[in-house]
Amino acid sequence: MEAASSKRTITVAHSPDSDDAFMFYGLATNKLETNGLKFEHTLKDIQSLNEDAKNGVFDVTAISFHAYAYISDKYALLPHGASIGDKYGPILVSREQRKPEEIPNMKIAVPGELTSAFLALRIYNQDFEYVVVPFDEIIDTVKKGKADAGLLIHEGQLFYKQIGLDKVLDLGEWWFEKTGLPLPMGGNVIKRDLGEELMQKVSKCLHKSIKYSLDNREDAMAYAMQFARDMPPELADRFVAMWVNDLTLDYGERGRKSVRRLLDEGFEKGIIPHKVEVEFAD
């Protein structure tokens, strides 16, 4: 008992999505040696996580890269755990066929002002009206005609066609054509005040967890399915494969460059009020 109570607790927050669940499988189910660290998991939607990060609530948290612009004084980016879309990304959809040139005449349902999807859309075009809607209600909002278009993150990107919606723009495709880079959506950050040594220790455990899941994909998927919001297994599998991949294990130079480019463009377009120094906790 005494040994257990002397463990250092690290609070970790991430979204209740199958891709995050897949990533944290090894840690959440105590499959890994954690070198005296105890991980306490909290699950919240990405908009809430972004807001909590501004207040420094958790030691480690998943965030949108857009939100990083406002919390980089408190947190550093971990060198792994990112969701980065290579030639794909958030998709703008509508009921009727619409062209990207029509965006200024649209009212668009978006999943949150601090999401990277919203930042990318505003880098593309800032002249539209928008309404913030929880990400899992965006499809309904568009189908009911409460918005002209909706910005889909998460699994809606995979099945919007089956439910009769039309693609206006894939931001990941557009970003790749524009920059030659993948489009970074979200990453994991760690509190700077944990200190260098503890940050490295935590980082190693999280990296181990992602690698463990990729090496034990079937078991990790079985665990992640409980967070898949009634998605059929093959769809959940595609979704996880899109957002947990080699770039998740390590950003590499391309991944890091993409994060800097996204935040630089946000600053240059006047969306982010200051230049952001992107720092990784290596």
C-alpha cells in the first residue's frame, strides 16, 4: 500500500474518441511499466480541453494546435501523440452542391473557435458567418437547414456522403496543395512547471503507450471501440488509422514544420494576435 501511495500522480486529459482511446490504451489499462508514475485519465470534448488548458488544469492534455497559440507559456508540445492528416482533414459539407467560392455567402456550423479546423477554414477564407455547435451535432444542424454548411471533424468525415451531404472543401487536400505539408489538427501538451526530468519521464510513458497500441492493434482497437460512438468496426478502424499513424509516434521534420506553418499563417492573416514560438519537450 505504501509503495502505491508514494507514486507521483500525473493528470492526463483527452477526448472520448476512438483515436485518443487507442493511443492511451496501454496506459489506461495498466499494460505498461510507468517507473513510479500513476496516470489519472479525464475524458472531455476538445472544446472543453482547449478551455481547460488555458487555465492549466491538467499536467498532460490533448489540445487543438490552434489553442496552443494561447497556452504555450504554460505548456510545451510533446514530440508524439499528434493527429495530423496527410492530404486529408476537416471537411466542409452542405445539403445542396456548393462551391468553395460561395463560402462568403454561407452560415457555417463550426466545432469551436479554438479548433484547428476553424483556424484552417479561416486561413482559407475569413468572410463567412458562423455558429459554434458541438462537433457531434454539426451534421444534424446542416441537415435541418439551421446552417448552410458544416465543418466536420471526427468520423463524420467518413460517412457524410452516405447521408446525402455534399463536399464543399476538404481542408487537408487544400492545405497540401498550398504548402506540400500535412494538416495538423491536435496534439498532446505537457506542463512546463513539471520540470525537465519529470517531463521526459512522462513523455517516455506516453510514447510507449502509442507504440504498444500500434504493435497490439487488434486489442487496442477492441478497447477503442467502446469510444467509437456506435461506429461500425470497419469505419472505426479507418478513422483510427487516419489519425494514429507514423506521424503520431513521431512528428518528424515534416510534422513539426506543418505545425509551425499553420500557426504562422494564422498570425500572418491576423487570426492569431501574436507570433507563436512552437516548442517541443524533447
